[in-house]
Amino acid sequence: MNIYVCVKHVPDSAATITVEGKTGINEKITFLLNPYDEHAVTEAARIKASSADTEVIAVCLGKAAAENTLRAAMAMGADRSILIETDTSRDSIFTARALAAAIRSDGRPWMVFTGKESIDSEGMQTQFRLAQYLSLPVATNAIKVDADSDGVTVECEREAGTIDVYRMAAPCVIGAGKGLNNPNYPTFPDIVKSRKKPIKKIGTAELTIDTPVAGMQIQELVPAVEQHSPKALTGSPADIAAQIVDILKNEAKVI
């Protein structure tokens, strides 16, 4: 059985990102495996450990440098990888179609994992589009996955701690949330072993990808500027408490 894990090569959130032109960034910074995808790879490896004849395959659409992210995924437990090479950034519509095409050309999935979102674009759409193109059921922000011969039970967290429980037939697509597990960060021997694991590289032209009738384009990237307006609160403790409540309710609008 095949478990596919779709991963993304993203800038390190701790890096200083410089916008170049209107729509690009200086890529001479550290890139890494999308943190939500770490949970996806870890869960796939956990399921494989208790399931005979199971293989975990990491799949990524990205530039040549994305090979480093696939090596990281294999160090965390993936058996092999597929890199769909592209020279340009792609939206979630094309990305999902390319990932679906690569999975179909490689084999029949038992489960397909993704992260619930990427930390760069934060679109939270790829897993749903991927499920549509593969004609599979989907659940996202998973915090617990139980798989058996009859299907998969997934617990998914919504806002305010609400948990939905889904029973899906396999194959299916699952978007991993942070509460799913603790990522299985690799040891040095794991990293060494990952260098010997195979990465299949294919171009988008080698895949059967239907041309989307819609698409999304970045018009302009603008650095976020944090603006602080400190305000001194005076009065009695009761007055200060009332002012804090008023700020949270009418200015921050969080209560």
C-alpha cells in the first residue's frame, strides 16, 4: 500500500525576507520543509510502522532546490520521493493538479497526507483541490488518525476546540494539523540514510495535467509593517480592567 505525503519547500519563518521586484523574494535565504508537512510525514511513518507492505512517498512541486526538502522528508521516514520540477511559482490550482497527476502516474494511494496549510502563502486550499482532482474524500486539521482495513477515522479540530469526527473510505486525503503528533525529527544516521534514498525527478510536461480554466497570480508583495500605538491606562484597578475590556471588545474586536 502507498501513502503519499505532499510537501512544500518554504522559506524559514525566522529568515529576513527581502522583496525583489513586485512579486518575488530574494531566495538566498534558508528554505525548509513546511512545518505542517512535518506532522504529515511523521503520521505517515507511524502508520507504515504498523502496516505491512506499506511505502511512504513524498511528493513536491518546486524548483531544483526543493530536493533538500524531500531529503528532509525522507530523513523523517519517507521511503522515496518524487520532485515535479518547475522554474516558477505555481498557485494552488496548478499545484494540486500536478501533485494529483504525479500520484496517479506512480501508483494507487491508500492515503494522501498534506499539511493543513503552508506557512508562506497560507492558502489552505491545496488539500481540497487535490482531493477533487483525485475524486477522494478529504478532512483537514487532523489531530488524530486511525486506519484499518475498512477505512479511516479522522478527528479534526475546528475553532474554539470543537472536534469533528469523520469516517472516510480509503483512499482519502488528510490535512495534518499541529495537534496530530510531535514531529519525528531525524537523527544524524537518519540524515545519512536519506541521502541514499531515491528521488524521481519529472518535469510538468511529462505529466498529464489538465489546463486550468482559472488561476491566481500575485500582483504585488509588500513587506508587513508592524505599527504600535502604546496607550497608558490610568485609574483604579477596576477602571483599568474596564478600559482593557473596552479595548479588547471595541478596538481589537477579540471578545
